[in-house]
Amino acid sequence: MDLKQIESFVRVAELGSFTRAAAALGIPQPLLSRHVRLLEVELRQNLLLRNGRGATPTEAGRVLLEHGRGILHQVQRAREELGRVRGALEGRVAIGLPPSIAKILTVPLTREVRVRLPQATVSISENLSVAMQDSLVTGRLDIALLYNAIPTPGVELSPLLEEPLYLVQRRIGTAAASAGQTISLREVARLPLVIPTRPNAIRMMVESELAAIGCHPVIALEIDGVAAILDLVADGAGSAVLSMNAVVTSGRPTAFETRRIHSPALQSRLSMAVSAQRPTTLTQKAMQDLIRQCVQTLLHSASPAPAPAGERKSRAARTPP
């Protein structure tokens, strides 16, 4: 066995596809297939079940997958330890960010990486939280920032920030006229909403909280993507429920008026997520620290004040233990 064969097998097993694994590793698919086949010949066992939809590990493959992840991690740790001898952490870290966070965080984070981790390589992609959570499990991402993530066995979550959610509408009057206004969730239930499709985190939260007060949302349009939602709101298609950061980073925040939702207040929770299946490297740990610092500096200080105690208490009273 050699490291290239092990890495090829692990990628195919994690991604469930020779095509996707070859693209992720940047090698031709025939070479990838040869790596896996040589491994199977040497071990005298089939490691993957190949079918028209991809490839899944056999029982022997699952055993090798667990060992293979550990082997590759130890190699990466050895490289990092050697890098530390000469004063640098090395390695590639793939990070996933929600679109609204990516607009705020990408430039400051990459600037900090260049200064504090000059030998490391960072790859940043934007996606919805549900898709990024899947990418953590399959190994396409090392770290992701997720909104309202549901704990799963394959993902470890650490809370970063809570943001209030607002009703966002097309501005009709002046900014001063709408400043500081609020709206109850029961009133929101009577308005046509432009909202993401299930299982988007905000969509699920809105439906759950409305159901708790005996209401259901009026759906005007279902569309994924914050930019598209705001474009439709600006065009008069309906209202939206979003964080203030989503509006501020839209490029035209003055086109919208926002009202904080109360009774109960809606809070969007931002968490940092990593895979629970693969050990974290030193470079990844250092990147997590940088992300946490950037979020605290750029987002936490800019977030609106927390909901009044009465609102938080009423919402907590309805939350099951």
C-alpha cells in the first residue's frame, strides 16, 4: 500500500463516486481507478461495491476507511509538526460559509490567514447550511459556519453567535419613519412571504414558531438564495424573514425597511461545525481560532441588542428541555 492509493480509496468511499473523487484530487479517473484496484489486489478483498449510481464501501472497505483516515491524518500531522520546526503550519483547509457571512468574512479572514498562517492554503466556498453540513460528512469541507444546525452524529457544533430575525419589506416611506418599528409574529403570519424551500433553517424556524402560536405562513414564493429573495422583495412580490446582516450586505440596504419580530422573538443561531469522523489537524485548529476571532470582531459587535428579557423568557418557556 502507498499513500496515493489510500488517499484515492478514502476519497471515493467518502464521496461515493469515482468521478467526484477524481475531480477532488485533481487526477484522471483511470489513474484513480487503478490506485483502488491495486489496493484491492494487494489486500485480496473487494473494497468498493460499484454500481450505476456510484460506489459504496464493502465491510472490508469500511474497516480500511477508518484506518485510512487515521493514516492520512497522521501523515498530515507529521507534515505540520515538521512545519512547526521551521516556524510555520502547513496544509489546505476547506471552509464553507453562508452567502451573507461570506460577504463580511471572506476578505478579513484571508488577510489574517496570510499574516498568521502564511504556509497554509485556504479554500472558501459559499452554500446553504444544509448542503454544507453534508459536505462536512463527505469530507469536501473541513470547517463550515452553519445557521440553526441540527446536531447529527457526524458533525460537531460549537456556537458562535445569535442574531435576531427581522421582517424585511420594500421601503415605501422614509428610513426615519420605519426606524425602530417592531411587528409581532402573529402579524407576520398574515403577510405573503418570499421564503426559501425546505429544509432551509430559517424556513423551518418560521414554520415551527408559527405553529406554536396556532398559525401558519402565507407563502407567496419559494426561492433559495438571499440575493434572489431580496430582489423579489424589492420588486414587491412579498416580505421576507432574514437577519440584519443579510440586508446590510445586500448592496442596497436603503431599498428595504426592517422590523424586528417579537412575541416571540426569532433568533438565528450561527455555529462552527467540523466533522466528528476525522481528527482535526493543527492547521485546522488554528483556522478555527481565526474564524472565531473574526466572527467576534466583525459580527458580534455589529449585532443588534438581544431581545428583551420578557420575550426571551416567553420563548424559552415553550422550548422543550
